[in-house]
Amino acid sequence: MTKLKKTWITNLMILGLAGILLFSSCTTQRSLIKQPIKDEGPEYLFKKLKERELQFSTLSARFSADYKNGNQKYAFSGQIRIQKDTLIWLSLSVMGLEGMRLMISQDSIKYINRLNNTYLIGDWYDLNQFLHTNIEYDILQSFLIGNDISFYEDGKFKASIDKDEYKLSSSSRQKMKKYIRNQEEARNIFVQNIWLNPKTFKITRADVKEIRKDNIKLDATYSSFESIGNQLFPREMLYLITAENRILVDVKFSRITIDEPMKFPFKIPSDFTRIRP
């Protein structure tokens, strides 16, 4: 083979290699360019949201949390167990020792405080009088698991695109008549925003504010989604409660299980003192 022919073949190979690298580079760059989100109506987005919500009968998880209220800061851990639409059970610990246990149902709120040997038995009215709001079981459960609030109308939402996500917004959302149990619930009207991941349609952020109490707002952000029983569940949740003070709660979950038999132990020691709401 002549020297000229060898040089020609070598140059051809170099050009070919350069072409492959250039093509690969262009392909990679093109793949990194985000495609614009397709405009969708609120009915379609709500349908996808409901399809992707966590479905379960029971849920159990361990968690660690950081709490901040003004200059007050606390770190604690605990367990949460939920029987859907029925019970929320919480055990809160500091340095590995349980300090408080709560049992929350549709009608009552109970807790044991092992730090000062006291207990409380009250209802949602007592809690709302203390918080100056009208939160209820359904809202609490939904925000704890990253689902939309249950039993509320969804026909008054508007759809838009906010950066890289879908956004659903409503300035007037109230409970469906067939689920209203009392006059107070009938007056609950909320302003709400929901952000959805455009690929998974899971809620990445949600906020709710009562119309009659503009100074109180609950904002939740969900991230680090993990497949649990072929469903996506956010392992990290950040809650911001805006009232007279700004309360920030950063929660990280582990050992998450769904649809397994579980118990909800709650026994008040005989020597504990009852306190009034």
C-alpha cells in the first residue's frame, strides 16, 4: 500500500470518527433540550391527578422531622399509621424516647404527653378554635400523603403552565353537599393551587387558604418520589404554615408500607392528668 493511500485511509477514518462524535454530540444536546409542555384543560389534568393518587387502605411509615417556629427549633422522629378516611396515629420521639402519641379520627383528637404526664381528649372544634382555622380530617390526611383534598368540588379550577409544571388554581372550592355533616363544614370555602409533574401527574406542591381567614395558609411541597407497591410516594415533604407566625416542618420518610395489617395502640395511663382544650 502506498504512502499516499495510507494517508487517505487514515484521514477518512479520522473524518468518520469525527462525524460520529459530532452526530452523537448533537443528538445528546437535542435530547437535553426540554420539550414544551402541552397545554391541557383542567378536566384532563384532574382526571390524571386522580388516576395517579396514592390508593391504599392502610399506610405505615417512619420519619424524621425538623420543626421551626420563629426562634424555636426542634428535631424529632416518629411513626405514622393511617387507616384511610378513619384514623391517623402518630408517635413522636426525641432521642429515641417517645414523648407524645396522638390519635386523630373524623370526630375526635386525643393525645398523650409523656413529658409531663398529661393527656387531652377533644374534637376538631377545639383544635380549630386554638388554630383559628377550619381544618378537618380529610384535609389533614390528604396533605400528609400528597393527595388532593377529598370530598371537595373540582369543577371550578383553571389550568395553566407554571415554569416546568402544570398548575391548577381555584378561588372558590367547597365541600360536596353529600359529604357535609354540619353547618360549619358548609361554610368552609378555600382558595387552592395545585402543581403537577407533567410526566407523572403527581402533586409536587399544593397550598390551601380559607377565604374567611386570609392570614392562614398551608403550603406543602413534595419531592424524592419512590415506588411503593407500584405507586409513587414522596419521601420528602416540606410544610409551611403561615399564620401569626411562620411554622416550617421538614419531614423525611422511610420504611413506607401500604395495605398491611396494623394496630393503633392508644392507652392513657391511670396516673396521667387530663387537661382541657
